[in-house]
Amino acid sequence: MPDLVIRHVDHLLAERIQAFAKNRQWSLNEVLLHALRRGLGVAESGQQAEALVDADELAMPAGSWNATEQAVFRETVQALSSARGDQLVPVARETALFE
């Protein structure tokens, strides 16, 4: 299999990759492969990634949420769905990428 090099990764993206890897206990390589497969719509099995996850499943809270929590979640999902991408980017801060 070929190796690829990704250059010019901004701080926010690097932090998100690291956090995702730590949360799932995956290697950085596993996170990047997962993200690329999902982003390009191809799963490991060759099946289209869009067919693997029901879009409505992502908008529904899992577990036991009370009515107030469910309302806040729905309101947040609605706000995020109508926000422009540049509204969601936090102010850049200087941090070490790979400590």
C-alpha cells in the first residue's frame, strides 16, 4: 500500500485528530484513514460509507436524556445545521501539537 504525507495541517485540525485518537484509543494513522474513508464515501469493505450510517441516527441523542436535555440538544443541532463554517471555528491559540 502506498504511504501519503499530509502537509500544512492547522493547529485546530491536529488537536481534533489527537482528541479523536485518544478518545477512541486509536492511532493517529487509524483516525486519518477513518476520516478519509468517511469523507470520500468509501468504507473498508468497499461499501459506500453513506450507506453505513443513517443520517437521522446522528441527530438523535443516545441514552437516557430528560426533556430539558433533549430540548437543548435539538436546539443545538438546529443552530449548528444553519451556521456557516466560519462561525464554528474557534480563535486560534498556540499549543503544542504532539506532546
